[in-house]
Amino acid sequence: MTVTIPTTLPSLPKSTLSNLSAKRRQAIIVVLISAILARSVPLNASATVRGWKEDRTARRAERKRRETETPLNTPALEKKLVDLYIPDPSGSRTLLVPHLGRISKVRITPTSSELYQSHLASFPPLDPTEKLGVNKKFWKMLVAVLRVAFPSKTGKEAFLLVLHTFFLLSRTVLSVMVARLDGRIVRDLVSANGAGFIRGLGWWFALAIPSTYTNSMIRYLERKLALAFRTNLTRYIHDLYLNDNLNYYKFGLGLGVPVPAEQKKPGVAGGANEASAGTADQFITTDVAKFCDSLAALYGNIGKPALDMLIFTSQLAASLGPLGTLGLFTNYAFTAWVLKKATPAFGRMAATEARLEGEYRAGLGRIGRDGEEVAFYNGGKREKGILLAAYEKLAKHVHSVFKARIPYGMTEDFTIKYFWSACGYCLMSLPILFPAASKALQATGTHARTEAHHEVAERTESYVSNRRLLLSLADAGGRLMYSGKDLAELSGYTSRVYALLSSLHALNNNIYPENPRPAALEEDQPFYDLSNVHGRVIIGPKHLLLRGIPVVAPAGGAAGAERGGEELLNSLDLRVEQGEHTLITGPNGVGKTSIARIVARLWPTWSGLMERPIHGEGGIFFLPQRPYLSIGSLRDHPHTYAEMKSRGRTDAELMSILGHVHLEYLPKREGGWETRKEWKDVLSGGEKQRMGMARLFYHRPSYAILDECTSAVSSDVEGLMYEHAKNLGITLVTISHRPSLLKYHNRHLRLGDPTQHNIPSTPLTRTPLASSTSLTNLTAPQTPSTPLAAHGWQLTTLNSTSAEEKKELEHEIAEIERQLGEVEGWEKRLEVIGKELRGEKVN
Ligand SMILES: Nc1ncnc2c1ncn2[C@@H]1O[C@H](COP(=O)(O)OP(=O)(O)OP(=O)(O)O)[C@@H](O)[C@H]1O
């Protein structure tokens, strides 16, 4: 692109103005300037300051009114919700975003799986030994991330970039014009040319308007560009993070977080810390934002000063001659070399800072999430200690960055401000001090029409213009050199965003680094490496089948490489057909919930075959111990209003479901179906679990895996809910420690450690009564499939004809247990009475 810079300013039309008297000319200029100023200041010309204040108050009041008059749960908004939350057949959906009392509609089109597939090759996992910094790997990572942030050459971002470039160019052109005008004004002053001086001032103000506008637009466009990058990245990450492959869960387990080089220091766990705290917050929020800000700013920070330097140098070259120009370039090369030597590893520092911020943030997040538990245990002090330690680490690191910046800043300031200025003075003195150079200056023709008595004025003009250009040049050079630091920092943020993206891509495609079998592992011990998962999973059949499935807790990162996943059960066989209600029991930590995790596909199926129905209505449903309650209205919990309507479900039906879980009072207590609350804080533990069961009744799946999901519900209500679930035709697979639940099941899967003959804590064997023959009788007659001691599990079928008998026995057991609990008290009482009868002193 060639840029033509006017070396002389256009003068005001002389023909008309020169006919006027000096006074009239001045008046015209003043009027012109006033008019221009009035337009450039955001004030109504007729408005007084008081009027403007009143205006502002009225505007604020109007905004407040609009905000308060459109509460989120008005019927009007609900109606809109119905219209807008219905998903589009194309897969996109329109979100409602309340903003300043209005509802903005944002249409979100999900990122296609084809796009993810096409990007996969650009995001190979990070090599942990890779050094961070402005190197080849950085450029590769940047290009990969840019494919997401800047998806199209003809899109919105491209348009913003072109506009941004235009304003950057304009600013440079305006800077040159201002420099020239500066010289001219001083020249007119020195030569006592009043008219010229006033004219110059007029131009000065005339130039001020486009200059200020250009500066504001540059900042505005830079921020808009950063926001556009961030929106693209955020949507892309959301779709990849929160998809059906459960990447958010796997990421939280720390399965997919690579550890970049900066985190490889001994004793530093790296990004895994953030991930194991179940958070990608820092990555998705701060790191993405910093990356986008840094990238958008960098374009201006490199492009603009580079352009400035080119143009200013060409302008100066005209005045300084070939020798001066050569001097300038030597100067640039020398400065770049010095600064490169003095630049610390800003990229690594930025990445470390982001990681430490993430760890600190994860600590804070944990307190927010588990506030009640922390408070009950009075764990504030402990948490404060953890937070302080995390903050101290962060503060120390930031401090070391500041310290590293001192010598760098000194070198930079010295070279660019002082050394460059000194060089500039020397160069400018050439045409003045040396006649030959002076001739060369005149030969450039810029000011060839110098008359003898104007020589001083011309020299002053040349000096002032050149000095201003040199100052601008020093400024541009400074910014260009400083952008080296920005670039280094960008490399740090890029590595963080890239790590997140490559990690999510790998998780999404089940790609894990291959680990060799550790030598320390015994021959007969299987090695469960995440890269070697080859079990078959079929989703869709009408039954649940686990054949030859090892139950293994996965381990990612270094732990996974050292010893692989932890085997809980070697090989489990279980087939559940409709109506085969199965209770799973076993000691703590034996792997009961892990079975549910494998069926729900949270954990991998290392080998064997797993078949199960689809998730949700008519398929399989999972209820964990801690129910999931989202933020939204009470009604949103089974379904959104729109989804409910589209399925023809009614409020009366919801009410009857709440009746079955004994929560019919809830809508009234909480202010109706539409009330939006943070339900996990509003409902009691038992209420939350009952809400979970209500969801189950609403969706009526064929199978339900209930993992201790009624542990906080009273036994009577629990029984009613189990009976109701069975009446609805839901086949129950229950994980529980409560023997009382046995009566609602016709099969029993017991888990236990095959190496321990005396299984310690299964409730069925823990209490003296439960381990006695009466309980063995309770579960008999059975059809033992495998001996417990051999495989760690045993499946038995309970005799259905003895169901009533079992209930009776159950009651009897409970009664005897209660009476046994009182024995100690009665014995003490007996002792006291005996003492009293013997006349002994009683304490
Ligand atoms: N997220 C996890 N990552 C790795 N290992 C895990 C994870 N969750 C659990 N484990 C391991 O798996 C083992 C079995 O856990 P699981 O939750 O299945 O036990 P459980 O039988 O349901 O116990 P409980 O009766 O106490 O609920 C635990 O001992 C634990 O070491």
C-alpha cells in the first residue's frame, strides 16, 4: 500500500479571505473554531450546564424505570420464553439476554462437529518439554487459535480490522500534518507574521477534530475487535466444553490438561491443580479475555508504530539526507539488539501468572461452592490458610515480574528516550552546523524558496518540524520495541488458550498420550492406560448389559503414566432386563458409584461390552446422591416451559408429581412456579433429593440408576417413592447402604474385596444381626452366580414369593435392633436400683 503524505498544508482560500480586513478575518476564524468546538463536544449548543445535568438525571430515571418495570418473571417475559426457548430444528436457539430493562435476542448457532473435526489436526497436544516464548511453536499455536478467533476473511472481524487499519493510517497522516503545522506556526511567530500565525492556529483546531476522533475510534475498534475474538472463542469453547461427550467432567478430573514447560518445575503441579479443583474458569474467562485484548492491542501496537516509523523516517530522510537516514537505520538495529538482550522471559512469566491466578481463583470458588460445609466444620481458618498460601505464591511471582521489569524498563527508556533523542539532535544539527549538509537540505526542495531575511525562521520551522517528527519517531520506536514485550506476553496467553483448546479437542476425540507399561507393575496386574481403552459401548438397546467390564477409576497426567487407572473390580457381568430391580450394596469405596459412572459414560469402558438404553425419557436416568438443581424457575427443573408445553404436559400433572414426593407445598411456599432462585441453597437436603425423584417421575424412563439418592429422605416417604417408581414401570438399579430397600428389589449385587474374607462395612454384614444367619436367610433362597470371594462381586436373585415374609422379617429386625440399643441403658438402671435397695450411695 502506498501512502501519499502532503508535505505542505493546503492554505485557506486566499482570494476571499484576503479581501477582508484583518479584524473581520479574525472574527470569521473565531466563529469557525467555536462552531467546530461546539460540534466536537457532546453538548447541545443551546443547553446550559444545568440543563445538561437535568437531562442526565431524566435519562437515568428513565433507564431505572425501564429496568424495574420489566422484571424477569412477568407473564410477558414468560410468554417470550415460551416463544424463544423452543429450539430451532436447525439446532440453533435464541437466548434472551436482559439488558437495561429490555430483552435482547441473541441467536446462537452451535458449532458444527465437522468444524471441530477440521480443526483437530491444528491442535495436537502440547509437548510438556516445549519451551514457552516467541518461537516457532508459538506462531503455530497462534495460527491455530486464530482459526477460531478469526474464522473468516470476509466476516465481521475482517471488516473491523480494515476499519482499524484505516484509522491507524489516518492517525499517522494526521501526525505528520501536525508536525509540519507545528513548524509553520513557530516560523510565523519568529518572523512576526500575525496573519500566518492565526491561520496556522485555525488549521491547528481544524486538525484537532479528526485527530481526536481518530484516536477515539482506534481505541473503540481495538476493543470491539477484542470482543469479537472473545465471542468467537467463548462460543467455540462452550460448545466443546459442555457437550454430550461430558468434556467438562473429564476436564475437571484432570484427564485432559497438558502441562506446559513453565509448569514443569519440581514440586509444581501445574494446570492439573486448577483442573482437579474442577475448574476451567481461569482458562475460559481471564485467559481468553487477556489473550483477545493482547492480540487486538498487538495489531495496533506493532502495525501503527511500524507504519509511523516508516512514514516518519521517510519524512525525516527528506530533511536529513542519505547520511542521516543511514544513521537512523543503524540506530534502529542497535536498539533492537540491545533490547532483545535485555528482555526477560515475559511469555513464561505471563503463563505462570495466569496459572497462579487460576489456582487462587479455584480456592475461592471452592469456598463459594462448599460454604455451608466449611462453615459447619468451622473450616474458615483452614481455607484462609490455603487461600493465603495461593495468594502469596501469586504475589511473589508478580513481584518478581515487577523486579524483572526494572532493568528492562531502564534499558528501554535509556535507549529510546535519551539515546535516540541525542542521536536525533546530532542528526538535526547536521544541516545547520555543516554548510554542505545545509545545501543538501535546501536541495531537497522542501523549503527552497528561502529568502535571506527569512533564513532564521525557515531554520526554526525545519527544526521544530523535525524535532516533533523525531519525538514521534522515538515514541513509535518505543512502542514498537515495547511490543516485543507484549508479543512475549501474548505467547504466554496463547499457550494457555491453546492448552485449553487442544485439551478439549483431545478429550472430545478420546485421544490421550500413550504411556509405556511401568516396570514396577507386577506381571499379573493389568495396566489401565487411557490411550488403550477398547471396550464396546452400544447405546440404544432396551436392556442394561455389562459383560466382562473392569471397574477402573481413571487417572490422568503423571499419576496415569506412573501406575495407570485403579482397578476396583476386575470383570463385572450384569444384565438387567425390564422389571429386574437390582440393589447394589458393598463397603465404602468398593466401587458401587463407579459402576454408575461407567454406565453413564463418565468413566471409560476399558474392555468388555456395555449396552444400555438412551439417556432420558423412555431410556435410562441417573440420580446421584447430590441432586443437580440448576438456576431457574421451579418449573424449569423437569423441563423448560416451552418444552413442557410442546409435550402437552400440564401444571396439574406437575402438582400431582410433587404430591408423590410430598412436596406439594413447594410452589406456594416459594411464590409460584415461575419463581427463579438458587434452589440448591433454598431447599433442604431431603427436599433436594425428593425433587430429584420428582424429576424421575416426570420423565418416566425405563431404567433408573439411583445412587444413594434418598439417603436424606425419611424411610416412610422413601418407601412410598420406591413403590411409585415401580408402579410407573421404572426398573430400579439402586446403590444403597440401607437394607430396608431390599424389599423393593428382586436381585442383589453385593460388592466386596476378594482378598478380604471379613468384609468390614457392608451394612448387610456390619451389624451383629445383619451378619447373623437371619439375614442370610433373608436373602435366600438365592441363585448365586459367582462366589463373592472370587471376583469381588456376587449377584443373587431374591425369591419373589417371600416378599411379604421379607417385609415382616425386616420389621422384626428393626424392632430387635431398637430394643438391643436400649439394653445398655436398662442395665445401668438395674444397677442403680440394686444399689438403692442395698442402701448404697448412688452417684
Ligand atoms: N473421580 C475419581 N477419580 C479417581 N478415583 C476415584 C474418583 N472417584 C472415586 N474414585 C476411587 O474409586 C473408588 C470407588 O469409589 P466409589 O465412589 O465407586 O465408591 P462407593 O462404593 O460408591 O463408595 P461409597 O459407599 O462410599 O459411596 C474410591 O475408593 C476412590 O478411590
